[in-house]
Amino acid sequence: MRNVSKALWSLVSLLSIGNAALAASSEADFRAAYAAADAAEHEAGRLRNQWIATEAALAEAKKAADNRDFDRAISAAKEAEALAKVSIFQATSEKAAWKHLEIH
């Protein structure tokens, strides 16, 4: 379980690296980033493993976009997407990992 936690946070770090290289962004860029994050969050929901942090990042992205701060909105959307992807990884890896803990 400890290795799964390390892997999860390593994945979040790697997926978030792209956020630092954002330049002036447009509403279209935001919509694309938000759509990707929303799709990943829906997949996490299908696996019944949505995280509150992901929802908060999506809300932050929407709020920033409403204020026309698309750089911040895209950053938050990409963070939400990374969190959703890690929650998907967690759900799928734990689905298989518990079998190794079962007493036969």
C-alpha cells in the first residue's frame, strides 16, 4: 500500500509539470482543458473513486474562467485532470491488489 501511495503522488507530480509552462491562454484552450478534466472525472466516478480535491480543482477552474483568468483556469483544470487520472489509477490498482491480500 505504501508503494501505491508513492506511485500516486509521483504520477500527480509528473502530470502537473505541464502547468508551469502555460503562456497567455484563450477561452478555447480552457474549454479543451476543462473537457479533458471533466471526462477523466466522469471515468473516476464510473469507478466510484472521485476525490473531493478533484471537484475543488474543477470548481476553481470554472470560477477562474468566469473571471476571464484563463491561465489560472487552465492550470486548475489540468490539476483536476491529473487528480482524476490518479484516482482512476488508484481504483484500478486497488481492484487488483486486494486479491493478493486474501487468505487462501
